[in-house]
Amino acid sequence: MQVSGRKVAVVGMGGVFPTCSNLAEFKEKLFANESLLREWDKATAHGKNIRSTVAGFVTEAEMDLEIIPSSIMENYPETYIDKLNRISANNLATADVGSIWAMISTLDAIKMAGWSTEETESEQTGVVIGSGGGGHEILRAAWHNFFELKKKSRLAGSHNVDRAMVYRDAANVSCLIKNKGVCESIGSACATGLGNIGYAYRLIKFGLQDRVIAGGVEGTSIETFLGFDSMQVLSRGFSPEKSSRPFDINRNGFVCAFGGGIVALEEYDLAKARGAKILAVIDEYFNNSDGDGDMFAPSFAGQQRLWKGLLANTTKRPDVVKVHGTSTPAGDAIELLSVVDALGETGYHVSAPKSQFGHMLGAAGSVEFIASVLMLENQAVLPCLNSDELSENLEGFQNSEQWNGPKKPLSVFRDLIPQQSFQKEINTITCLNYGFGGTNSAIMISKDY
Amino acid sequence: MDRQEIIKEIVEILKTVRTINPEKLDNVTEDTDFIADLNTPSTEMINIAAKVEQKFDIEFEDDDIDDLGSKVRDIVDLIIATKEKE
């Protein structure tokens, strides 16, 4: 249960973003309306066997990491070297590339938060970080050597489990910062990043922790990419910077991306008392399920209930709605109509940062949360790039008898969806993310006064 | 290959294990304990054993690895014993 009087502040952020060397460059590129998407050589290397070749990816070299290949296992990373000495060899030994990103981002977030060693290592500090996929790169090589090359299992050594287990990112971060509170991982597919932040918010709000490192990470992995490529759900046929086009009439899929976003959350009064800079205050978090038995299809009813739950205990309304906005044909239309159903047709703007950096899967929710905090900080709305033309016709489902949402085509809502970044007064932002399995998450953040 | 040459080869393997401080590898003897003296994480022992198998072109029995001690002497003994068996 919520503890009366406890509020949750965002006091630190760190992350790994395609084509950006740090958070400042990420911010600069986002508000300059740039795309972080590129043609991916790892995909084009497979010729016609792979359907889509555009991605938001980060290489080891771009992160100043070097792979040390195993001398006894084919294509198996024995460990990594951090050329900037941010992470020790002992911590690198237990980490896959996503976990390394989580550790680097955590150090940045804690530095920004200004937590002392005593605060960081406290029983009141938790770690809640998740990933959408497993340690696919590690597992693929280990399994290939065992099953196909008939090598002994011991050649994979001791770091096959710690580098591939579901909560490896949280575990590695916890071992790095030596916190003594909770260490867990929430998994909710493409809502994972926001789900972990929402869970961390509750840990503080409910009085269970005073500080939590939270977020999501999705390490670059062609294996992860392939899963979505095989589903035929990835964008194709456009140049990289035009590939992610939420709400546009010609959208034909999402752009798979990789990255990480980690935030430092702290009980508001404690943060204020030590003079911390409050980047944002989390007002509400709500999550639910569609309940319609459909693994993939978005649910208008589920999203209606999501909004109802989010707004149930607040009179605040968002100035910006940071949508999930993946650029898939079905998802975007349902989402925009559910936003309009909840908030009306005016008084806010819709921001779709996936149009700039693609869909970071398990990291999407946390990186987009960071993008939203940057919108609060900059007092500017991030755009929905490539939303060039909105359909002037009703969506097919809007003609069905069961449809009880807005009966207007998407083009009517053109003014809500900026194609370029622009300045405006922003006090409150709602962030939305959904995932396979019919899971829905929403959070509301505000400027501190 | 005598015991001293085997130790030299083992040290070469240990130099590739990044969780071991290379400065500790200057005076490795048969009495050196991987865990107590070199601060090798115990989880690295199986990685070292696998690299030893490759370097010396031998294959240890699972039981021998299970029973392996943590001193350099123990692995030198096992290398020699395994080579003699093959």
C-alpha cells in the first residue's frame, strides 16, 4: 500500500544510445530532430535471408569495449576489456554486453544523483533492471559449440549462466554498486523498461526502499533482431532515417533497436533534504493487461482501462503524451485513438521518440522515460518524425459495431502530432508502453516546483 | 617437458585470465595457491582447466577435475598423470 506523504523523485540518469557517446549528445540529437537509425552491416551480411536491415545499434567499439574471444570456443566472447576503465575485470567477467551497458549507465546515474557510497551501499537502496531478451549472443555460441561442434560443456566455462540469466543486468549492477536492498528484474516484453521503473516507484512509494536504480537494457544482438525479422513486423523499404514513421499512412513496421536507460529514483524528501537536483517527480504509475487472450493485438479496451487507472487519483492532465508509437499498422492507430478517448482532442501533444531511435524492446520504456525527462528539462516536445501523411479514412476496426472509441480518422488529429521539435510549457508528461502478452504500462511525471 | 616448463606454460595461461592481477604472476611456484595467493575467483578454475587441456593437448576426467586442489602443484601433477595415461 502507498505510504501517505511519500513522493518519488528522479535524481539521476544514464544510458547507452545509438550513434551517441553520452546523454548530452543524445539530448542534442533528439531536439535537433535527428534520426539515430542506420543500415546494419550485421544484417546486410545475411543477404536475402534477412528481411529488414535497418536498426538502432551500438557496437562494442562505440562503447570503448573490446571483445576478448575465447581461445577454446568458436565465436565465444571470453570476456570484455573496458578501454576507459569504468568497470573492473571482475565485474566484466560476469557480464554480457547489455549488462556492461547497465553498469556504465548506473555509474553515470549515481554520479548525477550525487549518492554517497554509504547511501549507494545501503539496505535502503535497490536495483530493478530488466531486459527483453536473454543473453542470446552468449547462449548461441555456447550451444553451437556443444551441440554442433560436439565440444565438452566445460569449455563454456563458468560465465554462461551469469551472462545469460534473465536478471543478469540487475545482478551485475548490484554486484558493482554493492547495494544491500532488493535486486530484481521485471520482465514485460516491450514494456519492460517502464515496468521496472514503475515497480521501483512502488518500492519507494510503499516505503520499502528509499533509493532504487531502475530501468531497462537491450544489448545489441542479431539473434534478438532475427526473432522480429522472422515475424515480418520490422519496417522495410525506406532509407534508415525514414524507416520509423509512427502514425504515417505508409508505416509498415517498427525498427528494431538496442540501447539502455537507467534512472536513479529517490524518496522526494530525502532527495530535497540533501539538496539534490530533482529532474522530475513521478506522480502516478499504473499497469494492467488486455484480458482478451490475444498475445499480440493491441486492445482499445485495455488501453481505456489503463488511462482510467492512471488518472483515477489525480486531477493532473499531461501536456505531452509520450506514446509507445512503434510504427506498426495496428498499434499506432489504436493507441492514438485511446489517447484521444482519454484526453479529448486538444490541450496536449503527442511525442513518438521511436521515430528517432527505433524500438529498443526491453530498453524502450526506460530510454523513452529519459527522453521524457529531457522534454521536461528542455521545455520542448520531441517530434514524431516521418508522420508525413495521416490516414483520412476510418480504420477498418472503427467501422465495426463493437467499436466504442472515436469515430474520426487519424488525420483529424494532425495538430496533436508535431513533425519537428518545438518549445512549449510542459509541466506534466505521460509515458505509455505496451508489450506482447497484452501488458500495458503508464507513468505520469511532472516538473518539480 | 619437466615440471618447471609446465609451470611456465601455466603462467602463460594465467596471463590471459583478466581477473588475475598480472603482477602476482612474477613468482609462481608449485606452492602457489590459485585462490589464496593469486586471488583467482573460484569460478575461473574451470576456465583455467579447460585452457590447460587445450594447451597441453590432453583431456581431463571429470572426476579428476572435481578432485583438483587449488595449488599449482595439483594441476602440474594432474597434467603429468593425464599425459602418462594417454
